[in-house]
Amino acid sequence: MEFEAPRTRREKEVAALFAEALGVERAGMRGGFFDRGGDSVLAARLVGRIGEAPGAGMTVQEFLEEPAVEGVCRWIERPRERGGLDAAVAAG
């Protein structure tokens, strides 16, 4: 798979968290977390770091559904579909 660089600010932030968790220099949009050497302990830590951003809290189970930068960014950008506090705030 060819490396696809993150483009937006959010993509770059999430990719940086992936790279940090994996101990690599960079993480692309589509490289799977577990394909790059990640394990369940690193995934739990990464999910915790992702959750530090406002409105970005996710569970390990949600992360496992799409464990790539692209999937996490897509998940963060769908607050109304997720429900919870983000949806309530967005609905006004």
C-alpha cells in the first residue's frame, strides 16, 4: 500500500498520535494500526490520547472497527451519528 500523507489539521494530529504510539516516524492515512506493529495495550493508550481532544472520546471497541488514521478521523467527524454530548451540543 502506498503511503498517503494526512492533509487536514485533524488528520495530521491523529497521524502524529498513531506515530507516537507505534514508535515510528510517520503514520499514513490508511496504514492499519495492528499491521504496523500495534497491539491491544498500545491501542488502549492511543484511544486514551485521542480522547484527550474535545469531542473525540472513543472506546477501544470503536477504534477496533477502523484502526487507521482515516477511520478515526471519519469517526471524530460524525458526532451527530454517535449521539451523546457532542450531538446534544450540535443540536443546540
